[in-house]
Amino acid sequence: MYLIRPQLLHRFVGYLEETAVHTYTNIVQTTETPGTKLHEAWKDVPAPQAAIDYWQLSPDAMWIDCLKRMLADEAHHRDVNHAMASMTHSEMFGKDNPFIHEHQADFEANVRRRAEAVLTKALGTLEDQKTNTSDVLSK
């Protein structure tokens, strides 16, 4: 179907994402409502480390913070798919596709974060290897 008319598939996926947005919105609202079973079950649940790392949440993030990020992701996917469904073939696959720039910016940000992490680790290791002595090391 994508080869024949990609806009149709993007529209369909946009509606699936809309369903996910409604579902996550309901879950978040119910989780934040005192007296509900979800509130009692999840109000004090910490976010898993994988979620903290993936979404760059604060170390003390809670499960509700993860749910809100999932909701935001689904809303973004919905918007992108509906936008793609409204584009012509040349807009969708051409250099003027607005989402290309977003993906490039995301890629560049990830490269910077990875480089910073590697450099921070290397400099920390370098500090551990440092020799602290007043002895002459060579003559």
C-alpha cells in the first residue's frame, strides 16, 4: 500500500496514534486522580532506569513521568503521520520535507551527547591514571 499511495498509510497510522493518545491521556488522568486504583497502584512507583536513560528524565522520576513521555511521543507520531498524509509525493520524499531537518537535528544532538559521554569517561579515567609524585620521572 505504501508503494502505491503512502499518504493513505500515513493517515491510517495517524488514526492509530490518535487512539493511543486517547488511551495514554485516560491512563495519565486516572493515575493522577486520588482514589482510583491506578493512582493507588502507581503513585509511588519510580521510573525504570531504562526510561530515565531513554527520555533523559531526572534520577528521581516516577512512573507517571514515563506515562507522560509516552503520551507526548504518541501525540508527536500522530501529528507527523497526519502531516505526511497531507503532503504531495514530492513534498514527502523531497528535500523540503520538514521532518528531515528534525531528524538531522536529533541525530546531531545524539552525536554530541555521545561524544560528551565518551570524553567525560576518558577524562575521568585519565585523572585516575595520573601520577602524583614529586620524584623526577626522567633525567
